[in-house]
Amino acid sequence: MDEALDALTALDPVVNPTSKAAIRAYDTSITQHIGTLNGSAAEIRSAVLSHPEHLLKHIDPSVHSIGFIFILQIISEPTNAALSATHQVLLDGMLDFLLKFDPVQVRYVGQHLLSLLNQVATGQVFPPSVAVKLLSTAILRIDPTGSTFTSTHLRLAQLAYQSNFIESAMPVIDRDILFYPNGPGSKENSVLCDPALAPASFVTTQTGLTDKINATTVLEYNYLRGLIYMSRRDWGKAVAAFEQAISHPLKDRTTSRIMLDSYKRWVLVGLLDTGEAPTAPSYTSASANSTYKATAKPYNIVAELFSTAEAEKLKEQIEENAQTWEEDGTVTLLAEILAAYQKWQIIRLGGIYQHVDITHVRESTLSAETGRPLENDDAVVALISQMIESGMLAGQIEQHENSTYLSFRQDSDMISEMEFARQLAQSHHNIETLGKQYRQMNDQLSGSKEYVKHLVREQRRGDKGVADAGIGFDSQIEDEDLMNDDTLLA
């Protein structure tokens, strides 16, 4: 057993090697360490099965992640995992490892780590509340920026939404995805232990840190993100998530079911977010837009009526299409639309008045739930109070002699000096982060044959008229067949 322990902890960890020589030396040490463990697999396996708890207790997963995960793999083998003596040991070890592993060492044992994450993602190894937390923590330990998409992202979103334990997933769900595994210009031959290595260069199928990604994977992730934001009533972020799905590049001009479902919800949450129908991004496929227009007519009509004074027509449109909403699973959203209609009418009054009598508010706005004005001024005051309390309306209710008024706040954008300084510092940090991400993306695109071809085309077009290299590349992905159900970026 002592010999097995020595072998499992033989690697001397190096924290942030600086010189190229030190980086390559550490890379060689890790590779040799893995080779030694594989060469002594039979002896180590025997020791692990005899004393699993003792070995795990004497190995720190934050220092010797490779040795620790080697033990976990042995215990979790189908012939061993069912043994009652090792089951709880395995669970404790997995929990300890996923919270503490060295993010550099696991780049060399990505397949083993992904295997553990996939087990956790079933929601059957740990309770969903624990599993969601472990997956979220692991994703951000591998890539603290959260900018590179992995197959674990989708499994996390699925488990979080299905189990309704979404808060622990939000640190991942809230991150903007900028890179995809094996995208254009990925540096597959980089030294994995290089601390300066960008996540997109080591989060690849070659390292095993992610399964293969295809268009459906990305679409489903953005769709689930939209549903998660809907459940939190975060309409603005739900709009952005669904928008990523509806504007996804197409293969063979075929709009998927996920894209259509996303579009229907995108229209509705857009109304809830801004009070008017959202506008699709300019780079949305023309064929997708045609499909949305043809197959989502009831939703588009609702959007058109929402910004009018036709409360009764909106009510009728929603009631007449009840079966459609039921089939699409959007009944709850349509109820939100009915409830929000009069609220947005009230908000729009702020563009006309600074102060407005409550009686006038009642007479000039309609409830879409009844098609009529509210029954009395007290009901209007109650509605406005709820809007102010929720943060939907910037204003206050005032009494003047025998009248009650709604005053729209004009100083809602005023902030304290401390808050201004905080926002300024955050903006500076965001600019620095965007600069790094821009340089990384530019470096990756420079190695993409498709992007180089695109630049050549744009150069030729420049002789005939003005062209935009960045937007053009996105819009032509469909024609270049770079996006399909088999691979995200080929």
C-alpha cells in the first residue's frame, strides 16, 4: 500500500511556472507521472480496492489531482462501485475532488474528469441540489472565465432546470460564451500546463474535457438558459438567451423546432421586458425569419396588439388561441402578457406626464384581463404600488388636497459618488477583459481557413462597394456550411 501511495503522489506540483523551460519540464513530469501510473495499474488497483479510504484520506486532491482521480476511476468501475464498502468512500472522494482539484493537472486527465462530471449530471449520484453546485464549481475551476462552451454546460442547464435548483447554476449560466471546442485556430499542440494558455486552447475534445459539440447542443443550451431566466422573471436576459437561439446559423435553410420554440418565447418575453415587440438581429437568417413569420402568426399578432389601445382585441386573440398556447407550453407566459398590458400603458404615460391624476390613469388605461378600465381608483393605486415595489415603475404616489397623483421620477438615473466610482472601476475591468478576449478571438480566427477566405472575398468586394468584414463572416456561415448537426465549427 505504501508503494502505491508513493506512486500516486510522486508528482511534484509546480505552481505557475514562468519560463518556457520550466513549463516544458513540468509538462514532461506530468506525462511521465501518468505513464508510471498506467504502467503500475495492476498493483495500484489492488492496493486501492484493499484500502480505498486510507489512500484517499492521505492524498490531497488539490495537490495530487491526477493520483486522486486515478483512485476514483478504480473505485467507480462497474465491478467495484456496487460494493457497499466502497460506495460511500467513492461519494466522499468525488465530492472532495470536484471542489478542490488542480485545474492545471486535470487538463491531462480530461476524460476521467468528464466521466465523473457526467455521472454527477445524472442527478442520481448526489441530490440535484448538490449535483448542480458541483457541476457549476467544476466548470469554473476548469475555466474561470466561463467563456468556453463544453458539453457539461448543457448537462448543468438540463439538471438545474428539471430539478428547479437553478441558483447554484447561475454563475455559469450568466457567463457569455465566446468560444467553442475545436473552433477556428484552436491550438491543439499547446503545452497544457502553460499558465498563460487560454481556456479555448485546452478545453477541447482532444483533452477530453468536453464531449463533441454540435449545433443542437448549443441551441438547447441557449433555449434552457431562456427558460431558466423566465423562471426567475429576468425578462431581459431571457430575451438575450432566446435571441441567440433564433439567430443561430442554419444548415440547409432548415429551422429547427428548438429555434421555433425559442422564437415564440422570445416574442413574449420581449413584450414583458420592454413593452414592445423585439427586433430580430440583422444577422438572423432570412429563411429563419420567413419560417417564424409563417408559423408563429398568433404570437406576432399578440405582439402587434400589445402596443395598441385594443385591450379587448388582445384579450380575444389570447382566448381564441388557447389551444395553441397549451400545445406550445406558453399558457403561463400569455397570462403574464395579459397582466402586463395595463402596466406598460401606465409606464408609457411617463413619456407624456411628469405628474398624472390617478383618476386619469384609470380612465386612460385598460386591463387586458377584462378589456375594461379598473373598477375604481383604489385598484389603480394598488396596481401602481405593486409596480413601484417590484422596481418596474420609477415613481411614487402623492396626495395633494383631495386628489391622488402618480409622480414619475425624473432623477432615477442619479447615483452616489461611491456608486459612480464602483461603476467606473467595473467598466475599466470590463474593457480590459474584452481586450484580452478580442485578442484571443482574433488570434483564433487568424488560423481559420474559412475566415481567411472570407477576408479575401471582402477585399474583392471592397473594390465594388463598402463591406463589413465582421458582420459578413457571421452572415455567411450558413452558405459556407460551417454549422450543422454533426459539428459546430468544422
